Amino acid sequence: MHPNRIDPVWKPGQILETPIGEISLLRQIGAGKSGYSHLALLEDQQVVAKRMHDEPVPFYAFSDDKVALEYRAYVRLKRIGVPVPTMLHINPEKEYLIKEYVPGQDGLHAIRDGHIDDEVIGELKLLSNLCRENGINLDWFPANFVILPSRVDGVEKDVIPRHDRGIQKPTKSLDPSAATKLRDAAKDSSCHCEDGEAGRSNLVVHEKPDLRASRATPAEFGMVGAGPRITKRLAYIDYELNDYSDEWSFEKWGIWYWVNREGVTRFLETGDPSAINDPPESGKPIQTNAELVKRLLSL
């Protein structure tokens, strides 16, 4: 899947009318095997609007309605403690969802820019252990993670800005009372389901949450599970999960992408999957830098 392909349906400036408010699309910031992600505004706060697509994926098949899958995965990931953005609204009929925007730099660009260190890999291993204990795998591909901005003396420091294709960071920070509202909105009852589609997709219709706080600094972010977050620098911004398989674990599959800086850089420049996969359309990473992988897994 080309990392820079453009959504043929949603465009910058388009308005989505939803029960939680008017969503104004700003710019596309992601393209994956399930959908296109757009930076958007809900009132004056940044959020992400994701529209599902039906484009074929040669190495992956979806078992159900994509919005339903993401909602159920979101609830499960929050319950076990994986740091994910709060899901704010779902519309199964129109096949889109709204979720929190996570400030930071996505994993692919962090790899390209040399921002992946032992601490980041260590947190990925912690997440891998947590998921293994709960019988699941995440999609360990780096584009599904964000490296959170650093904090020095309690102040957010933009050492690794998010790659948002020209969108500037918001100047508005979240005050402590807003952060509390955001944490409250992260409970299982926070997500609003539209159009009475809950029964068809086994979703639950909830009351509209208070969404005035949709962005927070990393230490206050609404990414909470059943207990304290186990990561300080990482967030999983996708909701995909699969039954655990050793073959598709971080240690056997995902880590090879995280150490392939040369290949990831070429993939971002050209969109050519042969830079990171062998065979190109297999979804299986090139196994390069084996000694580095061995060292990282031994930490």
C-alpha cells in the first residue's frame, strides 16, 4: 500500500455533520489498509477523522465491518492497557469514525529521522509482552505508532514534530480541568454511535460525551486503559488487533521494520513496498540488520 496515496472521496475543507458537532477536514495525514485518516477540527480542537475504504489488500482480509471491528478492538485494547487515542464517534453506515489526535511523530518518519532508540524499542517490547499475555498481536508496522513529544520540566518540547504534510501544531494547550474531562471521556461509555447501526454491528449506542477537550499534553493524554499507561513515549494510534501468532509478533515480524532505516526512507520517498517487504506484496519484512535485532531483543 502506497504511504502517500490520496483519499478519492474526502477532501480538505469538507464538513462532516455529526451528533458530536461539525467536523471540518483539514488535511489527509495517513493511508492504510483499512482507511484514510484526516486531520480535522471539532470546534477548535484537533481530531482525526478516518474513512474506511474497500481497496484490496493482498496479504490481509477483514472478517467484519471495519468500523465494528475497530470499535470492538478499541474497547478491548483500552481494557488491557494499550495506550490508544480515545474514540469519539462512529458511523457504521457511512463507514467512518472520529478519534483523538495524538501529537508526535509517526513511527515511519521517526525511523527515517533516526529518532528510534533503545527506550522506544523497549516500550515496544513491553507492549508486545502485554499483548502476548492477553492473546493478541497489534499491527506492529511503524506507521501505526506515534512517538510522543518529549517533556522537560513538565513542558512539552517539540523535538520530534508529527509529519502532518504542512499542518501546523495547534498553539492551544490543555488546562488541567480539560485534561480531567478528557480522561473521563476515555471510559468505555464515551463513544457515540450514530444512525441506529449499533444492533447491526453489535455496537452499543452511548450518550454524547463532553468532547470539549480533544487534545492533551503527553503526560495528561486521554490514552488510558484499565490502569496506568505502561509507555511514556509511545502511543498505538491504530485499533487493529489480531489473535496472537508468534509469526506476526513484534519480535518475529514487526522489529524488522523498525531497524530498516534505509528501506523505510526509500519506502517513504517512492512508495515502493520492495524497499521494506520481501516479496514486495507479501506483508513480510526484509530481514536486515540481524545483529542489531539480536542486541535489541536481548535488552
